[in-house]
Amino acid sequence: MTDTLPPCPECASIYTYQVDALLTCPECGHEWQPGAVDEAAPEIRDSVGNLLQDGDSVTVIKDLKVKGSSLVVKVGTKVRGIRLVAGDHDIDCKIPGIGQMGLKSQFVKKVAE
């Protein structure tokens, strides 16, 4: 079966499963209807005001130090397939050569694909 379920809107867990007409998160216990629009979700925009969506590609506009290590995300680094999440670091992504991390939308610019 190749259908994929969306991540939990509360905790962003990827381990969601379907029970009857609801999707359920095993990590936080949140239940929701698939396809339901969350009107409370804020619009997330990049550094120049472009509206960001899940799956977009962005470019880092400033050298960013990775907290707790000596690594640096260099300006111009292209990040593909972002996922928008709630919180201070509103972009969840995988950066080439560094791995999974959260970014602030104010330090990225949307890339035309």
C-alpha cells in the first residue's frame, strides 16, 4: 500500500494512522478528520514575503550556526521538500550534509522550481 497519511498537526509526528473516518496520532493522541482545513494555522512567509507551503524548496539567505556543534549552514544552501510546523522554528527540513533540523522562515527565500 503506497498511500501516505499527513503528519499530525499537533506534534508533527509521521506515525499517524486511520481509525474509521478519523486520523489518529499515537504519540500525542490527537484525532482529526483528513482534509479538514485548520483555519487557525497561520500563513508562513519567507524573508521577502512569499507564501510557503509544504514541499516547497527554499534557499538559505544567511550563514546559520548549528546549535550544539561547529557546523554552519552556508548562505545559498538549497533545501528541498520543506515541512511547515508550528513554533519558533517553523520549517522542518533535511539539510544536505547536516541532516534533520528546524529553520526559521525569516532566514530562507522560496525558490522557483
